[in-house]
Amino acid sequence: MAINDKQTFTIKPKLKPTTKKSSSTPEQKYWKSFKSKEPQPLISSITSLAFSPTSPHDFAATHSATVTIFSSQTLQPKSTISAFKDTATSGCFRSDGLLLAAGSLSGLIQIFDVKKRAPLRKLSGHTRPVHFVTYPRVDKLHLFSGGDDSVVKYWEVWSGTHRSFTGHKDYVRCGDGSPVNDHMFVSGSYDHTVKFWDVRESSNSSALVLSVDHGAPVEDVVYLPSGGLVASAGGNSVKIWDVIGGGKLLHSMECHNKTVTKLCVAKIGDDGRNGDFGNQFRIMSVSLDGYLKVFDYSRLKVTSSIRYPKSLMSVAFSPDGSTRVVGSSNGDLYAGKRKTSENAESVKSEWGKYVGFGAIDEPEKRVLRPSYFRYFHRGQSEKPSKGDYIITRPKKVKLAEHDKLLKKFHHKEALVAALTAKNPENVVAVMEELVSRKKLLKCVSNLGTDELGLLLSFLQKYSTMPRYANVLIVLAKKVVENRVEDISGSEELKGYVRNLKRSVAEEIRIQESLQEIQGMISPLLKIAGRR
């Protein structure tokens, strides 16, 4: 049967290849840029981590009966304070970074001079272990605390006097001061509640402003930077509450498999390379499942997830966005610093102080000028200086064999080359290109017996796949009609056609079964919709 070469049939646009690997987002790359060194083993579980609010933003870790202060530049210990008789908990810097307060399982709160590394004052008022101590954001004369006696206290540091706030019915494990009001603070307890307090009120009952139910024992609670939102952690969920809206639950994030142990608010540093997400805030949470999650609460989306080999107990992020530290249950401290040119200079200066010298600067290289002889001998190894515009040559695209043949208008050879490579996406793309050039049927007519076998084998394998069916089913019909004489004279080609017929019949049977099922389900769905 003769077929007109000008006859065409409907096809879909060219298929786009699907990517096998999902590319990382810019924010995921940002969090991965914090390269952690080998974990530093401390004595026991790291109960808390806190950064100094003032530069150079050193951080303190409480573990065993010790508070260790680390340099944020070298990530090495600078000083150790061993003034506790029991396990130290909840270290917190004052807003000027000069004082450090920490609680203990004995119920004692101690305040230290950071520079002198010596205790200044002891506050005894809790009868059971203290689990949170926090300074107000600006006020330097007071601090808040809470513990297993279910009491929250507001201390006047220098006189040692305090006010007690009762309302919790179980251990008070966490708290935080408001970033916009020094008289407001929040506490979380194992009685599943998060309570908001205003110390300006005279009585205990009136000081309790608001209470919300987290639904699980509360392990940590933090104010978000606006002061109108609070995040609480308990069980395997992190919940965000609207304080201004009367304690309305805005979102519940349940992306951990085990208990969430600690939260912190992280500000993404903007060094000109962070694109649209620089100078934004994120919630960081750690859990006993060993995962660190980064949560964008403006989009209600988890933007990064990092796995550690141990259960995690604490996390902190430096105010300048350069250092991240995570503490584990077995005492390993995972400290990571983001590499920038400023960090490299500061580390060099810091190490210079340790060895007794100032910062050691490299000698400046002589400036290249057109009058210098070596100006004309610089090559590809010459590194660009800051502010230079780099012009790169476009990379030459390496074409596949069928693409080269198509450029030379060798249509049949291009089709055979694609069939030989056995990549279905490339084969269908070549077929679509030949259809647009009105040469596909002519190529099919000119195929030899072995080449026709390749085509029939391909059609038998991929014609019933939904992704290619619209193109290949029509083509299979045309091939059989056009080459019926060649197929009838070869047992091998007959075998391919029989397999193709069997595959099409099986697909038709499946489609008929699906239509029967659809016919049974449709009335049921209509009845359910009426109810």
C-alpha cells in the first residue's frame, strides 16, 4: 500500500529531559557552607549553649559542673569556670556581654564576671534544680529563672531579692524575655502550658497575662524578633503562637521523629551573596532524633535539614550569622563557621594574640602596570583582583551523534544512531524533529531489515508507555502499513509485530478494566457529594 510522504500526523511538542538530581536551593547551600570540624568532646551532656551579644561573640557551653567559654573565631576554649557543685544549666550572657549567669541542679544561680572568669554573686531561692535563667534584652539589673519547684522568679540581682510567680503545676523547664519589653517574659512547663508574665503587675494572679496549651511537655520556648510571636517546642512538634492575637495557634511544625529539645532564633548574615533571603530570621530546632531543622516561619516551610550522629540537646547561632554550634547528649560539641574573607583575617589576628605577636600580614605584591616587563607575561594562572570583571569563553556544546547527523541532514542515519543508543527520550525527540521536517515516513521506507528490526523492537517496548504513546502508537500503525511486505518475509520481524500486538492488546484490556472501575465509583462519589 502506497503512502504519501507529505502526509503528517499529530504529535506533542518536543519532550524535555527530566533532571535526575534535584538541585539545592540557595538557602540550603548557605546552611551547608557552615563547615563543622571534628567534634570537641566535653565531659558530659551539653545542657545549654549561648552566644555573647557583643563582638567578637564568644559562646558559652554548660556541661557537667562546668561553664566553658569558647572563642567564636578559632572555636577553641578560652576559659573554664568550675564553680558548681552540681551540673550547670542554662548559661545566659547579659546584654553588654560582661556578665554570665547560669543555673544548676542544686537550685543555685551563679553570676560570673566574663573577663575576670570569677563568680560575682550567688542567688539561692529555688528549692529544686534550676533549668532556665535568662536576662532581659536591655535591663542589666534583673533576671528571670525557673526550675523543678514549678516556680518562676524575677530577681533583682545586686540585692538578691526576688518575686515568685506560681501558676505552673509541673517542672518549669524553659523561658525567655521579650525583645520589645523588659517587663514581659514567657515560661514553659511539663504541665503542657506556656505562660506569659508581666512583672509590672503587683499581684501574682494579675501578673499572669496569658496561658496557652502546647499539648505536650514543653522543652523550650523563645520569643521571635518582632515580640508578637512565640515559638514553643514539646513532644515532636514546634508551634508558633500569636501573642497579640490572644494566644492564637498560627502553625504547628511536626518534622522531627523524637522529642524536640532546644530552639533558637537565627539571623541569616547578609554579606552580599545571600540573595533575597539575607538579613532574615529562621527558627532552628534540634531533637533526640539527631536532626537539626531550619524553619522559615514567614513561609511556614522547613528550608534545611542536617543529620548528626548523636541525639542533640542544645543549639545556638551567633548574632553576626557566622558561627553555628550544636551540643549532643554524649558531650560532643559540633561547631561550624562560615568561611568569608573577614573571618580569615580575624582568625589570623586571633592566633597572633595567642602566640604573642600581632596579626601577621602577607607582603603585598607589586602592582602590575603596562610599563613592567612581567605585565606582558602574565597568563591564565593570574588571579583576578577584587572588582575585576571576569570574561569567560562560552563552553563548546558537545553534540550527540544523532545531533551531528541531523545538522548534516542525514535523516535516516540520525534515526538509526538514536535507536542504537537506546535512549527513548532521544529517539522520540529525533522522531519529532523528522516529523517537523516531513521526513519520518521516508526514513522508515528506507530502513534496511536489521534497522527495521531495531525500530520495531523499540516500538514494542515503549509504545504503551503513557509518556510516548501519543507519538509511537500512530507511528507503529504507519510502519506496519508501509513495510508489510518486508515484515511478512522475515520471521524475526513477525515476532516483533506479534509482541507489539500483544502489548497493545494488554494495554487495551487494562484501560477497559479501569473504565469499568470508574463506572462503578462515579455513582458512589455523586451520592457521597450530595451528603
